[in-house]
Amino acid sequence: MTDPHPDPERYWKHRRRLAYTAMAALLVTLAAALFAPIREAVIPLIEGLAWGFVVIVIGYYGNNAIESFTRRKP
């Protein structure tokens, strides 16, 4: 019989890579928004991408914070 709970460490490496890739993409998006000439029609796309990348990064660091908080002994 298999354990019904998945191993959280199994995909940890992939979550870290996804978070770092999202951080890099967020910086590239920010640089493009600040320094590249942008048409007004593209602004909602850039804003949506930035929010998507931010959600990934916040989810990664939030998960780290919750795990470190639950591992503390009273």
C-alpha cells in the first residue's frame, strides 16, 4: 500500500528553479518596461506577466517561511 501523502522534497529542486527563473524573467520584464520603447497596447501584457512572475516568487518564499516556522520547536 502506498502512502497517500506525497513527498514534499521530491519536487523541491524544480520549485527552486521555477522561482529563480521567474525572478530573472521579472527583472527582464522590468528592464524592458523601463528602458525599451513600448507601445501602449503591450502594457497590459507586461503587467500581467510581471504579476504572474511575482505570484510564483511569493509562493516559493512563502512556502519556505511556512516550512521553517513549522520546524521550530517550542
